[in-house]
Amino acid sequence: MSEQPPYLVPHSQEATRILYRDPHLLLVRKPHLLLSIPGRHPLNKDSLISRLQQDYPTASIVHRLDLDTSGIMVIPLDKPTHAEISRQFQRREVEKTYEAVVWGIVENDSGEIELPIRCDWENRPLQMIDHERGKHALTRYEVMTRYPDRTRVRLKPVTGRSHQLRIHMRELGHPILGCDMYAHEEALGMADRLLLHATHIGFRHPASGEWLSGESAPDF
């Protein structure tokens, strides 16, 4: 689903969990089916940042997870922290790791998917592979566990294009289970949610300069 759907979305009743807190930032676990920021529709105002600002009025969003993706996010609590973490994202210095369960058996134990992505303007918010006009996109993957009809993989996006992990895994021939945007009917029907979760984030703390990392295990 799009991060900013024009329609009414289900509101997750799962609580947002604070995994780490200091005067400058939070590490939080975003539930599945919760927007990162409020949607355009007046009834789609429930979001991660709206909930957090009730207790942390200065909290702001520096990156996002899609509505259907759960997992760990960093939330700045002041402007200098926001600016520095944003710079680290732009310089691709932030480590991000996801776990996903995908359709079929991934043959190679590890590999890279390097395919350029751009918006499919006629079918927004879908993205598409475009070797002429697409932006560079690189995903590294590792097989964690193979099952008879599916594979659990660890995904490390080097770039941060919209829907990058979903479309890259589809192009590899292994769409993420439960993906209502890029999976074929069989893969969509094999899970009742998108089986994609942000498990790890690491970056240099803007105040101390020390490396800070957080973990969040998936519940699927």
C-alpha cells in the first residue's frame, strides 16, 4: 500500500513500542498497518508520529516505513539531531536491515539486485524498473532459512528508493509474501500481511558521535 493512500486505511490497534530513548532521539517499533505520517484523508490522521507527539511534542520524522511494513525507526527529538541524521541518510551512512519471507526457494545463498527504479506514473503509487530513466537502486540479500515453498531472507538496501525491496525481490522471481502491490496471486494469498520487517538500524549518534544501533525482531 502507498505511504499516503487516498482511501481510508485500517488503524492498527498495536501499541508503538519505545526501544531506546535519550534526550535527542528515540528508537521505536512501528506496527504493521500504521502510517508513518498522517494521511491526506481527514480520517487517516492516526500515525506513528501523531501518537509519539502526544508524549514527545518535538518528535519528527526523518525516514519512513510503508503502511504495511513493520519495524524499527529512528525519531529525532530536536532540529540539530534531525538535520544530522538526515545528512547520514543522504550520504548512505545509515545501516538498514530487513527480514522478509518470499515466495519460492531462493537458490543463491547471497547476492545483489541492481536495477534502476522510477515511479510508474500511470499506475501510481506503483514503481517500475526502467533502465533508461530509473534511478540507481541496489539491494543486497542473504538467505536465512529455506522452507518447502518459501524462503526467509535478510535484505540490506544500499539505496532507499520507494518500494525498492518489494520490486527488487519480485524481479529476482521471489515476491514478498502478502504484498498487494507486486506479488502474484499465489504469493499474495500465502500471508495475511506483508511479510517485511525492519530489523536493524545503525548510525552515528548526532550528539556523541558514537555508533548507535537498534534491533527489532519480526513477529512472523
